[in-house]
Amino acid sequence: MHEISPNHPRYQSLILREKMAKAYQEGILADTALIAHGRGEAFDYILGEKTNPPAIEAIKTGISAMLLAENPIISVNGNTAVLSAEDIVDLARLIPAAIEINLFYRTPQRVEKIERLLKEAGAKKVLGKEGDDYVPIPGLEGPRSRAHPEGINRADVVLVPLEDGDRAQSLVASGKKVITIDLNPLSRTAQTASITIVDNVVRAMPLMIKELKKLKHCSRKQLTEIVNEYDNNKNISKTLDIIYHHFKQDVQS
Ligand code: ATP
Ligand code: MG
């Protein structure tokens, strides 16, 4: 691995890229995870590599929904575990919410490595481990359809960063409130979710923890108002406007 100078204009992005490449070499990530990351990088670039106001609004609503939930859960895939293990564990502890491993390209080795990553970050309990019970998510097939009976299966609110579109659709269809973090506002996941945070997980997760510390003092009535006032389609449109203006300005200047 080569030295990246902190003065490099793409420093943060390159650091994340190296982290992902290393995790791939260690067998934590599938090769397709790197492709998904690259797609994320492209969207992050056109979003200005910063958290935009609609994302803040979605974060506030997502945290309110998690605080109101009876059985909230955080579904973790490889990319999220590699990029945000400590924040996932902190958020899960503070809500409190369960953590479940949920991999698209599931192998026993990868599941064990991701479990280890989460445990090293301080997770006490992780669901979706190798050998754990599971029930199928209706409408899906194969390893992608797994839901832990005490986890995603009975959850009412699911935070699923970087989810696949099919699975997001199935979770919504089974009556769950789905909160996603996805840099692509046009992905099926982003379009299907109940609350879409269009931001990089590495920026969104710390902001979620910060927001949680403020919102946990609110009454259920106040939290319910935040959730009820939120309109996900409008929020995504605001992000698309930001992207549109970003391109327009660049063309004019
Ligand atoms: P969908 O299945 O929802 O239609 P897709 O097939 O286009 O989406 P996937 O490969 O299934 O995309 O999932 C990767 C998604 O995760 C992409 O939308 C990508 O923009 C997003 N993504 C990648 N890295 C990050 C990141 N660090 N933070 C947030 N989102 C990310
Ligand atoms: Mg997909």
C-alpha cells in the first residue's frame, strides 16, 4: 500500500478506497463490493462529497423512527461493516437496536470475518451468524432471503445501509419501515425505502449518533410529529435538485 498525502484533493476518498481494497484482499469483501463502492464514489463526487440538507432531514427522521420502534434493527453488509463498524455498534447500543449480518454474497468465511469486525468494534451480540436460525424473507430466494427470527424477521424498523433493491422492496412489502443510507438517489433501494438518507455511510453514521443524542430527550409525541411531517419523495427530489444545480453551475462557470 502506498502513502497518500493528506494534501491530496481526493485524500478522504483515497483513504476509503484503500480500506476497501485491503478488506477485499483479506477476504472480508466480495469483488462486487468494490464495484458498489465505486458507484458510490461517483455519486458522492456529484453530491460535493458532503452531507447535504435533505440528508440531515432524513437522518433526523430516521433516528426518530428508530427511537419510536418496538424492535429496531441495523442490518449490516460487508461495505458497511468495513467502513463503519464502530459507529454501527455505538448507534445500536444507544438506540438500543439489534445488529444482524446480512450479506448478498454470503459465505461462511465472510460472515465470520464480519462478525469478528463487529465484535472487535465492541458489539456484544450479533445476529445472522453462521449456524444461526433463519426464516426466508418473502419474495426472495437463496442466501439473500435470510432473516433472523429474533432480528429482521420480527423488526418493525430496519436500518439497511447500502441495501439491494429487491431486498429493500421485500422488506417494505412485509410491512417494515425501511431506512436506508445510499449515495444513489435513483437506486431502487433509495426509491423504495421509507426514509432515504442520500449520503456516504462514513458521514451519515456519526451524524446519526449526534442527532440521536439530541432527539432522545424528545417525547414520543414530538418524535411522531417529525416522522409524520416527513415526505421521502420530496426529500429525494430536493437531493436531485442539488445534483442538477451542481452540474448547471459547472457548465456555466
Ligand atoms: P439497487 O439494487 O438499489 O437498485 P444498485 O443495484 O444500483 O442498487 P447495488 O450495487 O445493489 O446498487 O448497491 C450499491 C449501492 O450503494 C449503490 O447505490 C451505491 O451508490 C451505494 N453506495 C456505495 N458505497 C456507499 C457508501 N460508502 N455510502 C453510501 N452508499 C454507498
Ligand atoms: Mg442492486
